[in-house]
Amino acid sequence: MTGQLPYSEKVMDHFTNPRNVGEIVDASGVGIVGNAICGDVMKMYLKIENNIIVDIKFKTFGCGAAVATSSMVTEMVKGKSIAEALKITNQAVAEALGGLPIIKMHCSVLAEEALRSALKDYYKKQGLPVPLEDKGHE
Ligand code: FES
């Protein structure tokens, strides 16, 4: 915990110093997702070469946990294969951040969905079938 805040030091670190913020002009895939309840929006850009995510950037218009989870997910998938990226869950992102308060878990769902949305866009742009099921997150 960090002082009186219910956030781990890792969450605070990624919130105050987010990694991979920005956009990729010639992205291989772009995903944009939002949460209808809180109104937060996350946009993720992927650069994919030979099935490897060689670059990833994001823009998040949202709460601190949304910024921290976006930042963490970009760190987790950069340099990884698409297959490895597809295995990343919102729980894994939250765990990598040292945990999130229960009421902030939906923010990590947004990060997972943004990544999956960008991967879906990549498949569509390649003219390939999309091997991704909607997981039915709330
Ligand atoms: Fe909306 Fe965190 S409160 S994503």
C-alpha cells in the first residue's frame, strides 16, 4: 500500500510514469474499448511483425487504475508472440501490479479488452479469421 491510498507501489509507479504512452501511426492493429458505466476509454496500437508484437502504445482517458493496467499490459506483451499475448488475462495484469482493489478490477478488464480488440483488428486487416471469442466480461 502507498500511504492512505489503496494502491500498490507498482500501481502508483505505472500511473505516475506510464510506459508506452502514445500512438503508432502505421499500426498493424488498433483497438478501442470503453466502459459504459464509468465512461473511461482506452485505445491500443500494435505493431506486429512475423507474429511478434514488436511495438505497442496506448492512450487511456480514464482513472489511475486504467492508466496503470494499460501501461502494465503493454510491458507484458511487448516482444511477445500473438499466441502469448492472447493468454494474458486481466487477473494476470492486476497481479503483475501487485493487486487492485476489488472495485477497480473492471479497469484491468478494460486493458485486456483493449489488447484483444487491437488483435482482432490486426486479424481483420490481414483478412484472417479472428480466433478470439468474446469473454463476456461485465
Ligand atoms: Fe473506469 Fe477505472 S474507473 S476504468
